[in-house]
Amino acid sequence: QSVLTQPPSVSGAPGKRVIISCTGSTSNLGAGYDVHWYQQFPGAAPKLLIYDTGNRPAGVPERFFGSRSGTSASLDISGLLPEDEAYYYCQSYDSTLNGGRVFGGGTKLSVL
Amino acid sequence: VQLQESGPGLVKASETLSLICTVSDGSISSFDWSWIRQPPGKGLEWIGYIFSNGTTNYNPSLKSRVNISLDTSKNQFSLKLNSVTAADTAIYYCARDLRIEVGGRDFYYGLDVWGQGTTVTVSS
């Protein structure tokens, strides 16, 4: 059972838009801790996709957009491409763990 | 900065899993570091971190069995997990845990550099 809750899977057609949610609690997202998103392809290490809610590292397309509100965060992917098919994880920090890192369970994005 | 995990790929149940993460093109003393694992077919689990000053924090579910340490002379940090069971079989990743302190407040920038991961299987 992950501290942050994500839908197990989402899907969308090429060119369309999907939103992946990440729900936490008052001890993590609701406490104002930063939230980050990672993209992982099968057989590869995760890659930082979005940091501090909505910032993109160099090289990440603007099609990836992060936001947050209260105890939740969202990853918005627009203009879906087949190569976006991957697993996506949210990550934050938790006061009950003295700032320890917590992950969502991951969401499999299928581009149909 | 580049990271590379190394260590035995097979560990016997009840023994100690020991992994090393070698940091290249950067000083280990300048940043914080985390270990993360991923059981087969499952999601990511944070194991623990070590700050540049040596402060550690571990996942409560593993705290009684985990130790993370720094070796600044070799630019490496290590993970030791004792009394392993089949449930500890996973891909183990090391990562740079980017945190910047400004005016006494911490700003977090995520796990921005990852090693390629190393598979550890616990055998009975």
C-alpha cells in the first residue's frame, strides 16, 4: 500500500491528453512538501520528468505539465505520442517519516 | 554526475545484502544520496537517504535492517540490508537526492540522477 495513491493505468489515443492523479494526505502533499514525477520505461531506470510540482528538467517537452492542489497533484500529458507509453510515478516527502521520501504506486500509460 | 551500482547479484536468505554506488564526475560530499528498490513487476520503494553531512533516514519498514554510509575517499556510498528474505529480491537503484538549503529552509528538487540499477535475488 503506497503512501501516495495513483491510478494503476490510464490510456489515450495519439494526439490526445491524459491526466495522472497523485493523492496524498496532510502529512505529505497537504503539508506543502514538494512533489516530483518520474517516467520509467521497461527495463530502464526511472528518469526525473517533473520536479517541484511543475518544473521540467532540460530536454523534457512542454507537453508534460505538473500541478497540485491541496493533498493532490497531477501530471498532464498532452499531444500523446506512442513513445510516451511508460510507467509514471509521483514522489514526495512525509512528515511522519521525518522527511522520508514516499512514492505513488505508479501508473501505466498506454497510448492506444 | 553519473552513478553505478555494484555488488553480488545473488544473496542467500538470512545473510546481508551489500551494494556500493560509485559516483563519477562529481563530489559525493556536495550532495545527498538515496537508495530505492523495485521488486519484480512492482513499484518503487524508497529505502533511505544519507545527507552530505552523514545524517541518515530510513524507511520505517526496513529501518531495523538497513545501514547507509559514505566513503568520501572513494567517492562511494553503500547500502547494507541484513537478514534478507525472498521479499528483498528487487532491482536496487542509487540516486542523487537533490536538496538545497537556503536560509535554514530546505528546497527539494527530486531524485535527479539515477544509476542503471542492479538486480539482487535472494535465494533460499
